[in-house]
Amino acid sequence: MAEALTKRSADDLRSPICCILGHVDTGKTKLLDCIRRTNVQEGEAGGITQQIGATYFPMENIRERTKELPEAANMRVPGLLVIDTPGHESFTNLRSRGSGLCDIAILVIDIMHGLEPQTIESINLLRMRKTPFIVALNKVDRLYQWKPRNNAPIRTTLQEQERHTKSEFETRTKQIMVQLQEQSLNSELYWKNKDKRKAVSIIPTSAISGEGIPDLLYLLVLLTQEMMEKKLMYVSEVECTVLEVKVVEGLGTTIDVVLVNGVLHEGDQIVVCGMQGPIVTTIRALLTPHPMKELRVKGSYQHHKELKAAQGIKITAQGLEHAIAGTQLYVVGEDEDVETIKEEAMKDMKSVMGRIDKSGEGVCVQASTLGSLEALLEFLKTPDVNIPVSGISIGPVHKKDIMRASVMLERKKEYATILAFDVKVTPEARELAEELGVKIFTADIIYHLFDQFTAYLKNTREEKRRDTAEEAIFPCILKILPNCVFNKKDPIIVGVVVLDGFAKVGTPICVPSKDGEFIDLGRIASLEINHKVVDVAKKGEEVAMKASSGFTLFSFAHSVVVPQIMGDENQKMFGRHFDYDDLLVSHITRRSIDVLKENYRTELSSEEWKLIMKLKGIFRIL
């Protein structure tokens, strides 16, 4: 590699690689289509080649497109490689030896809506990867009475607009600049931006009429060759990332890759990261689609003996079934040790495996690529989310994945769940999941997956609470108020003050005695404050309480007194068994403490947990 680096030169630059990110419906795909359509008339490709997972724009094409911009003359890169998959997937998949493979990104923001949740997610992702980006302020054609001028530079069109349209444009742009400022980003319209390294450049665009597209292409080329000349110098050592693993009719399992540097040859021995360990195989064929006009011809590919970077390529080879998208492809050189390269290839996977919860308790996570799996694991680890993961997989959800998740049914039922991010679920897997009671959540936006799972967790916890309502005993210490005994025996009705904790309908009450015996008075059947029925009485409140030994609690909402015939000798009575000097406490048990820990941990304050510890001592609970 050191030798390859010394041979590089500023006169031999590779094409910069660009990704597109943004919130759903901001026009990412339309913008990409608009860039791609550039100069394609009457079926002529105009030099633009649709590659696997990417579109390549040669410099002649970009020059033609930016000819109205006089400053666009000095462009030295051979072209621009735009990754086709809009959105997070492409960006998270593209990792090149630990850093982002994208040299630059376009963040698409809808001028009518401003920053949206996924826009902020995209900004954080770009920050995490330290990727420079520009903002395409899209849908300017939606401004009131906008006069379009097809494919024109944006400043030319802006000058032709009515005063009220310009005014709306300025207002909306300022609002978005303020929103970006809230995300700690300085921004400026690109022609006013004096320091492009410190402030993000904004290019107003329209994916419908093509306005601002010349500016966008020009700025992408200008920024990449100015700011990252060293990074763009062509290196002969192969640098290649697996974008997708696909089964193609007639070809079997293939991998779509982006070749960033170097040359790939038919017959090269390659090593890629696999779910079951490193895969060592030989390139059988290097394929790219035919020019754009023939793209619709199914299964029609051009074969190549060799391909030079930067390119999007489909590779066919044996044994690629378990290859992982988002990892590196390595070529084994003549004097290189295969074992060392195999270890290198599996490094990415090892770092991800380290994020699995060692306790073995947690949800199972599946994603389409290693990059999106990493992004999802990163998200689940954040303090606001904090969901443990017990197993991971890449690719579609199969029966074996359901079996693995079903282990949790015995340990922690709510974690018998698969979070499937941007992957398909086989019908057999879905059937088995229903049969076993394993839940599968699918989504192609990370936070939608989280929303679904948290809603499910909430429902499960509510169910658990209902099922364990009888066993959930909340802590309280009560003192009988002077002259407030209204019924001395069952049901005992007394006025009390809550000294500590809180009294709740359904709580079993007893009188602890010095000799270690406890006088059970039954459960709290009802509470009244100033003749108003309440479910809970808080610390410091004075309340009329009815305690009955025949009271049972069926749910939070419904309580009923079941009459029981008891002999006089069993009935506990004020004056005989207890009096004003005695404290009344909730009769907690080992099981009730466990139920509170499991279902009400966050709802009890630290003071209330301290009270539980105090009562634990009184009742000698281990």
C-alpha cells in the first residue's frame, strides 16, 4: 500500500463518490432522476453510464451541463460517481476501511417543510462519519407563482422571479438556516459562502424543472477537488466495498460492489466477510449494465476482462450466499498471505458482534447490510432508547432466526422479538413466528422500528401489570388519627394520615408487632378525602380508609368486595388487637418486591424504594 501511495499524483484523480440523504418525500429520488436525465435525449446516453448501484457522469457531460456557469471551467476530476440508492441505506452501507466511502453527500431539504426528523438523523450520520456535505434546498418550484426556467443555473432564475416570490424564498431560506443553526451548523447560499469549509453551502434546486442542477454538479466537483485532492488521487491498490448481495436469475448469488481505487480482473482471487466466516473465492465475471437505453432489458449485462476505479460492478463467483453487504472486498496478491487477509476481512464483523448483550437477554436484530445493522445497533444503544440485543443477523428473516428469538419466550417474553430493518420476512418464518408467539417488526426507517417496538413494550407491560395487579404491593406507613375510628371490626373504617409512601386501593394492610407477629387487617377496599372517593392517598394526606379481609382486586379499574363468613374469633378488632399507638403498614412480600422491580421500577421514587428496604427489614425478607 505504501508503494501505491507514493505513486499517486494530482494529475491522476479518481471520480469523487457522492451519496444523497434526506427525509422521506423531500425529492431525493426525483433529484437523482433529474441529475441522471441530464443530456439524455432521444435515447442517447450522452456518456452517462448506469452502473451497478451507481450512475457515472463523465466530465464532458458535466461541462455541457454547467456551461452557463463561467466559473465551472477549471474541473480536473474525470467525472462524478453518484450512488443510486437514495437515503440512509446507501450511506450506512458505504464504509471504506473504517471511514465513510462517500467523499461528499447531498442533504436534500424540502424548502416548504424545513428540517424533519430524518433530516436530523442524516445530519448526525454525516457528523459521525465526518463526511462533508452540501444542502440541496429542493422544491423551489412550489413557491407561490414561481416562474420555471428548465435546467437553468439558480441565480439566473431567481433574478427573473416576482418580488413576492423572491421574498417568500428569502423568508423560507432564512428559517431553514436558523433550523440548521439549532443543529450547530452554519450555512449560507453557496454564492455568498466565503468559507466553504466552515459553513455548509445551500443550493436551491427543483427536481421538476432542473433549476439549480448545474450549480449542484459544479459545487460537488469544485468542493471535492479543492478540499480532498489527496483523497481523490488514484491509487493502484484495490479498495472495494460490497453494496448488495443479490440472487440473479441465471447467475446465482452475485455481489454488487463499488470499486473506489485499483483494478479488478476476471479470475482474481478475492476475500469477503461472511456470516459464517471469511469467503475465499475467484471472480467468474465482471458485469456492468449496457448503456441506459438498454437498461430495461432484463438480465442484459456487459462482460469485462478488467475494470478500473471508480465503478459500480456486479461480480459473479462461487460461494457468495453468506457475503455481507457493507463490508470490504480484498484481492489476494501474488505474495500475500490469504490467512492474514481473511482476518482483516472479518474485522468489521467482530466489532459488531461485540455489541451483543453478554447476559443473553435482549431482542434479535436483522438488517440488510452491515452498515445499516451498525446504525441500528448504535441507535438501540443510545440512553433514550436502551434496548438490549441478544442476537444479530444480516439478510432476510428465516425460520432459524425465529427459533433463535423464541429462546426468549421462557426468559423474558417481551424480548422474544425480531427487529427487521429493511429486510424481507419469508412466509415460512412468519408462519412459525405466529405459531410460537415471536413478534416480528419490520420497517425501513430506524425510528419507525423503534416506535413499533416501544408501543408493543408498553402494551406488554400494561398486560403484565394487569396480570400481577394482586401481587403489586406499594409501600406505605399509616397512623390512625385521634377520634377517627368509625367501625372497629371488619370492615374496619378509620381515619389515617399517610406518614410515608402512598396508600393505594387494594394494598394489604397489617399491624407489625414487637414479637415478630403480624396482625393482618385485609386489603384497602376504599379511600375518601373530604367525602370524595380516591384511588391513592399521598404522603401527608389525611384520608378515611376502609380495610376489609374479604376484598379482592381483579384489575386496576374494577374492585369488588367478596363477602366471606368469618367467625368472631378470627376477626381483628380495634381496641382488642391494635389501637391508636400502632402504625399500619403495607404487608409486602418477596414476590411483591420482585413484581415492583419488574413492572414499576421507574414509577417509584428513591424515597419509596428506601421505604421498601425499611419494610423489608420489618418483615425479615431476604
